[in-house]
Amino acid sequence: MKDNYLIIMAGGIGTRFWPISRSANPKQFHDVLGVGKTMLQQTAERFQGIIPQENIYVVTSEEFAGLVEEQLPFLSKEQILKEPQRKNTAPCIAYATYKISKKNKKAKFVVAPADHVILKEQVFQENIRTALEVAEEDVFVTLGIIPTRPDTGYGYIQYVPNENKAQKVKTFTEKPNLELAQAFLESGDYVWNAGIFVFKLPTFKKELEKHQSRMAEQFEEGLTHYYTKEEDTFIKKVYGVCKNISMDVGIMEKAQEVKVILSDIGWSDLGTWQSLYEINEKDSNHNVIEGNVMIYDTKNCIIKTPSEKLVVIQGLKGFIVAEHGNALMICPKDQEQEVKKFVEEATARDPKFS
């Protein structure tokens, strides 16, 4: 295990999950599922027995570093990487990978978002162990979630079926329209892209140098600065000029050797209220309720309100009712795509609502 490292990406804001997820305290720092642990804490614990705590690194924004320290107190300050700007996932992963490479040239990496739900954790751990084995072949490995519906909010991976532990990736498609998503589902050789990556250090460096050469040069220059007092100053300089690009677009779609492990792990990226509704247990009227709530003639709703406040609801069908801090949102579930607009307009009215 000593060469296995985990990079947790925890810098996003999760606007579509407003008002729970806010710019000052995003969803990964909340106990969204009501299990007594935040999503970040669950993510770290998921890798017990696979990755030592001293090999867990969290990449987050400067303003969230305190939350990470508070929720994962076993981390040293060196294990919390503070991004001065949001530049998408490729620079985030490059920063962590090159920093760790200064300590361990034999490192193998698992990269995981901090805000995903995985209900079948034992199966997930088996998949990760398999992925670490397959990564020894000098390939990128990702987890592909067996789709249950033609969802247009996910990226899709087409694979070449075989009898091996991992399937060769043929194509990546980002968020297709409904007709295309339906065709993918019917074809049987597409899976959802979970955004979890596994690779060896030489594999990542080789592909980054090939497809994002300038970025590779920029983070390579930091080898004399990582784990020193100069690291923060160096990173601010690099982030001021490096490309804003995702790991998928910048590397994975271009790499020749990518494999996917087909996974049934109870996964959700928990990107929307609908996704939270889908994974939770419902009452006899198909409601998901958290809080001190009295309901009458109410069906197919998700209600998440503070426990110290009594909420009485009569006659709602298919709604989101969510309150957190200074904001209350009531919105039809089938119109949750409007949430981003709500946030923009509320923030324009007063930044404290962001």
C-alpha cells in the first residue's frame, strides 16, 4: 500500500444543489445523506485498507482549506493543496501528481471527486484494487457505471467488450442529447463516466507531456518548490497562466491506452436534487423527507429543512423544498435546471445568498 496515493478533488461549489451547497460551504462539506459524516469524510474513509492516511491528498480552493483541516484532522498541511483559482480538473490533478512525484517515483494514483455517493462500498473497493492492478500495464483506468436510464447529465464511455477484468475504451462522449443517450443505452456497450481515474506516475507524465506539454513543463518546474515555503507562491504563478481544461478533454480522450472497469457500485455524482431524491428511501407517498416536517396530501417530493424549524406542507406534488441558512427554495422537481438561474439572480441581488 505504501506506493498507493489518493487525490481527492474538493474545490467545486455544486451550484445545482443550492441552497444547501453554497460558495462558502459547498456540498462536499455537508452531511447530505444524513449519516453523520460529510461527503468528504465518506470519500476518504472509502479507501481504508487500500491507501494509507498519510498518502491521501486533498486539492481544494484556498477558501475551503480550513474546512478540509476540520473534517479530516489526520491530514498534515502538506496534504492539503490550495488552488488559487479554479482551472478545472487537469491542472488540479497535475499539481497533486507532480508534488507527490517529488517524494515517490513509484507512486500509483486514484483520483476521486469529494462529492460522489457510492452505496456499495465493498464492491467499489474491489473495483479499485482491480484498477490498481490493471494500471500496472501502463494504461489509464477509469470506472464506468452501468447506466440505468438515458441520462443527459453524464458523460458516456464506449468500450470494446471482452472477457478481461477491464475493457478497452473506444470513445468518450460528454453529455449527449436525449436521443443519443437513448441510443447509447440500447446499444449495450456504453457506460457512464464516473470521473474516477487510476494510473501510475509514468503513465500520467507521459500522456501529459504528449497532449498538454506546456502544462507538464509548468508543473515540472515546481519540483524544487513542492514541500517548501515557496510552494504557494509558485502555484499562484502557475495557476495564473495554465490552461483551464478538464482531465477528460485534456488527456483521457486523447490517450491511446485507456481501460474501463464496468461497475455496479450504487453510484451517483449527486449533482442535482433529483439525483439525491433517486438514491434515498421514500415513504409510502414517494417522498424523501429530512427535517421536522408535517405533510398532508403531498407526493413525490424531496424536502430537506432545518430540524429546529417546524415545516407544514399541504398539497404539493413533485416539488423540491430546501432550506439552508438564509435561503428557502421551493421548485418543481422537473424544473430543477432553473436552479443555476436562481443562484445567479439571488447573488446579483445580494452576494450573501451565493
